[in-house]
Amino acid sequence: MKPDSANVCIPVEISEDDIVEAMKAIPGYLDITTGDFKELYQAAFAHAVQRLTETVTVGDVMITNVVSADLHTPLKDVARLMAQKRVSGVPIVDEDGRVVGVVSETDFLSHMAGEGVRSFMEVIASCLTGSQCLAVPIEAMTAEGVMSSPAIVSSAHDSVFAAANTMFEKKINRLPVVGADRRMVGIVSRSDVLRYSLPKAVS
Amino acid sequence: MKYFSKMKGTTHSPPKVGATEILWSWIGSFLGIALVAYINYEFLGDSDFLMIIGSFGASAVLIYGAIRSPLAQPRNLIGGHVLSAIIGVVFYQILSTEPWLASSLAVSTSIAVMHATKTLHPPGGATALIAIIGSDKIHSLGFLYVLVPVASGALVMLVVALLVNNIPSTRRYPEFWI
């Protein structure tokens, strides 16, 4: 059953055999029993999870040179910008630099292929079955016309854990990071969270 | 009853060490004890001094045989022996007429003090006990016991441990100084 929230606890199922095998690989006499080691490991692991999920902030992992577009930018320019910078979504800002929405690949798709179409494969399937293929013209529109609004945003003080939770629950791939005045200070995406979460190589 | 069920134990003995570890434990302890014993019998034989006491056999197990253990580190070896020797002599001096009481107070107080100073070293308990049990030669040393044989013997064994334990590539000593 898929959990509907990111708030799942990954159990640490380290077994006494795992510990015995590891101990055998270390040449010296280790002055601890397997039972005590397991207890210590699980407590330390829980401590680390707590530290990592709650103390690392969005500010620590966000990108600050953000690719963004203005409200009135023509869509073809938005598309070209996204292609050039190789991003799958851009925050949209107003004249004062405040984040007012986000344009993503999905927004393009749903406007080009008709209401309710939100995935690339639906478009391909529709094209391949000979029905109307990218029929709805959007050339004349601006970012304002297709953007998802209001933008779901994060603040630099939020924990990475909270940001990941938001992205998971709202099924979005990026969160513009804004200050108190809603002006953009950075952006955090799923890949930033992933990059942060992956265990570093053991040196 | 919960009290008795605690006595059942929850886990089992850790795995055995390899042959290399056994060999180097043997070599280190042989050389360490040989040195303090040689000084004791060949140089101090007829004097009022000694260089070896029973607790050094116990220290050898730790500083040559279980070198990664926190109990085997230099701070514990020197700190544990010295503090326990002082405590042992104190209780001998004030309670030599009741050796059963002096013994128990010496050992338990040494353990408590070693715990409190992070110098827990099992042979320290023996060093404290030996101050009470004697020999007469040890009794007559008074507080000098703390320096000879305790501190100096422990230092000699420590030097041997530092030199020998670091020879094999699979071993290193100590884990920490402070």
C-alpha cells in the first residue's frame, strides 16, 4: 500500500548476523556485544535521521541562480528558455520580483493537448491513435496564461524534510524559495533533495 | 519476576579473533611482562623495591590483547593504576586492622573513582586490593607503592605496547590519549 505522505519511518533492520559478519571483518577484539552494538546503532541512526531531517534547511540546499520568467513573457520564449537551461519548470515573477506562479512541462502539455491532459505519454498515445495531436494553439499566450497559480513556495528556514514532504504531497517537482516579501531568493527541486539525501561515499 | 528475568541474558558471545591477533597479543604481552619482570628480579631482587605486581598480568591482557578497548587505552592504564594505588594505600593506612573492610572499601572506591574520572581499568581494582593484601614489602613502601612499582611499571608496559602494537598493519594503538 503506497503511503500517502512522506512521513514514513524507514526501519533499521540490522540483524545480529550482520553485526557478527562485520565484527569478523575487523581484525581486533571489539569490546562490545552484538546486542549492545545493535542498540547503539539504532539509537545513533534515529538521532542522525532527526538531525538530518530537521536541522538542514532549504537554504542549505537551494540553488540561488534561478532561471525564471516574467508574467508577460511570450510562451515560445519561456519554452526556449526552459530548453536552453535544461529545466523542467520555471517560476514566474511579476514586475516587483514576486513569485506569482510556476510554468512546468505539465502546464505546457495540458494547454496544448486539451483540458485534463497532464502527461507526455497521454499526448503521444493520442497522437499515435490518430486523434487530435497538440491541436490547441497557444502561440499567442504569455506565461500568465498557462502558469499554475498561486505558486506553492518554500522559505529558506524550512527544513529540507518539510520541503520534500510538500513536493511529495502536492505532486510537484520544484518549490521557489521566497523571502517574507514573496520575492524570490532561490529554488529547490526534487533533484536537489535527492542529491542531498543520497548517502555520501564512505571514505 | 522481572528481576530474575534480567539474569537470562539477551545476546551471545562476540566472534573469536583471528590468528594474527592472537599471535601479536602473545608477542606484546611476552615482551611487556618480560621487561618489568626482568627489572624486578635482576635489578631490584635484593632491594626494598619491586617492579612487578599481580595486576600487571591483568593489564597485559588489555594493552596487548584487547588494544581497541576503551579500557586498554593509555589514559586508563596509567590513570586507573595510579588512582587505585593511592586509594589502596589510603585504606591500608587507616584500616589495616580490618583487612576485609579495607579490601572492600579500596576496590569499590577505586572503581567509583575510575568511573568518575574516565580511567576505568580493571587491573586498577587489583592494584588497590594488592595494597591491602600485601606482601609485607608492599606494605612497607607506603605511598611510594604508587610510583614503584605501580606508575613506573605501567609506564614501561605502555612503552612496549606503543612500540609492539603498531608493528602489524592490522593493528594500531592507542585509540586515544585523552
